[in-house]
Amino acid sequence: MTALLAHRLPRISVTARQRGLLLVAVVLLSEGIYRVAPVATLGIHAMIIIAAMVRTAQRTSTRTATPLAPFDQLLAAISVVSIARFAALASTSSDWPLLVSVGLTGAISLTAVHAVATQIDLTLRPLLRFPTPSVTLLLGPAGIVLGEVLYLALDLEGADPRLLDRDSTGILLTMATLVVLLVFIGLADELMYRGLLQTSMVNLFGVAGIPMVAALYGVGIAGWVSVRWGIALGCVSLLFGWVRHKTGSIVPSAILHGFMAYALVEVWPNAF
């Protein structure tokens, strides 16, 4: 068993893994305490962003082509989550319409993903391969069903109040909602978590990085929304991570994620 685990883990120094585990533990703690200590949570995220910027600046100043170390890749990937947290906090604290908030937060996340992917020499194009047309067509309905399960089980407990106040007002708004959620939630979240973060986690911890990403996602939801949603979406995140690992692409999970969000926002609230 020891030999099997050793084979499954990349050849990284124990010290790098220990630093990575400490970083993940700090982020988990900061996300979990947001409701009781929001200033501490945001302070930790700010320090992560600053640390990532410093490491990037140090690498740039040396003008070397040496690949970024696995721990520094993980730090850079987590800094994107930190940036997204600040963007989400700003948008949810505003009076902007829900789709505007989602679009701005997602655009900031996508910009940060592209910038960090460039810094850590991660090519995003291989992650954007589409499955076969028949599989692609099945992913939308599957996401709708997944959203129905979540809606019936959790009833949007703790969700953004703007979700509960929305009314469907026509086909154009419905289609705009679908496009915004597919791009700025499905694609943005999956590039961030299953693209950047899962890649860096697996590079450092092997396949154990997949449930670690799911834990970060679930605890983040638990701290910012509710524990029930955190557990449920942590399990969904584990499913998305497995799909990304098996397919080598984030497109299937992005489509599932986008349609799941669409079902929660637009389909099932208007069906019951």
C-alpha cells in the first residue's frame, strides 16, 4: 500500500507538501469563520493575494525561465479564489441586479484566471475540449436535474435574496440568464476550481488534491451561505472534480455547473 501511494504522489519534497497543507488549512479556516469573523477572513485573503504577487514579482525580477515551484503554483491558484471572494463580496453588497453582479464577478474571476495561468505556465486550451456532441447534449438536462435535486432538498436556504425576488419576464431575459450563468458561473468557477486549483493541487498532492478542492469549495459555501449548502455543493464539487480528472477537460463540468445554476435561479423557482 505504501508503495502504491508513493507511486501515485508526484515527486515533491515533503517540505513543499507540508507548506501546501498549511496553506490549505489556513484557507479552510478563514472560509469557515467568515460569518463570525469576516474581517479575519478577508484579511487572510488579502495576505494570500499579496504573497502571490510578491512571489510573482520575485520570479519576474530574476528573469529566469525556471518553472514556478509547485507550492508557488498553488499559492497563485488560491489567490484567484481570494480575488473572486472580494469581487463577490462587493457585488452582493451592492444594489445591482443579480445578472450584473454575477457577470462582473465572473469577468473578474476569468481575468484573474488568465493572468495567473500565464504566470504559472498553465495552458488553458487543453482544458477547454468539448466532449462528443451526444454527450454535450445530455449535459444540459443533467444539470437541470441536479439543480432540481438541490432546490427540492435545500429550498435556497441562505441564498442571495435577489434569487428569491426574481420573476421570469420573457424569453429574452431567460436566454440572457442562461448565457450569463453558463459563462460567468459555469465556465468561470470551473476554470478557477477545476482548472487552476485542481491542477496545482494534483501537482502537489496527487489525486488527493481532488477532494481537497471539493473541501475548499464546500467550506467556502458553508461559510458564506449555509452549512447545508456547503455540504451539498461540496459533494457536487467532488463530482465535478472527478469528471474533470477523467475527461481532462473542464467543459463537461462547466456545462453541468451552468445549467445547475440556471435551474436554481430560473427553472424551479418558477415551476413550484
